[in-house]
Amino acid sequence: MNLFFPEITWHGRAALHQIFFGVEPEKKFPRPELRLAPNESLEIPLAARFDDIKILVKMSESGFAIENVSKLEVEFHAALFDDETLFETGETFRRNPDPNDPQKWIRIKEK
């Protein structure tokens, strides 16, 4: 999940804080699995991440204090499903069946 702070800029772009949950398809960073059933929801508390977000805001070129931030955009980034398909940035992918191919994910084209 991506948290964008449109009022806060880093090198001319909106500041971004990423939050990761569950299994990562490439398993670079081990995390406990997160499973949601269809129509199930999940609350994501930000209090535990407040210090990281506060530092992000404080270190930006915008000169904002965390107390003055009034906008936050939340973007769902990616989900890996039990059927080994991946939804990422608006597109669906499947694992490449050839383990020798460096391209591990193949985009599933809409019909």
C-alpha cells in the first residue's frame, strides 16, 4: 500500500511512504502471510508508523510540520492471490511457467 502526501515534496514529487503486508512474490523480505477472504476487510492502523511518517514529512523540502499535513492519498499497489496470479498497479499477471526465463511474471491480457 502506498501513502502519498501531495503537500509534501521530495525532489519535486509527492512524498511516498510504503506499507507492506503479507507474502511478497519475490520473497526478498520475509513477512507473515496475510489472507483475506472475498468481501473481508482489514483495518490498517498508522499509529505504529507515525514516527517514520513524521521523519518523512520533517525531512522534506516542503517545510511542513506533521501537524499541518491535511491531505493523504492511499493507493493499493499489489496483491498476490492463492492461484499464483498477481494484481499490481492495475494489471494482472501470472507466473512464468519456464523457471529459466528471467521474466518471472507474464501480463494477462484482457479479452
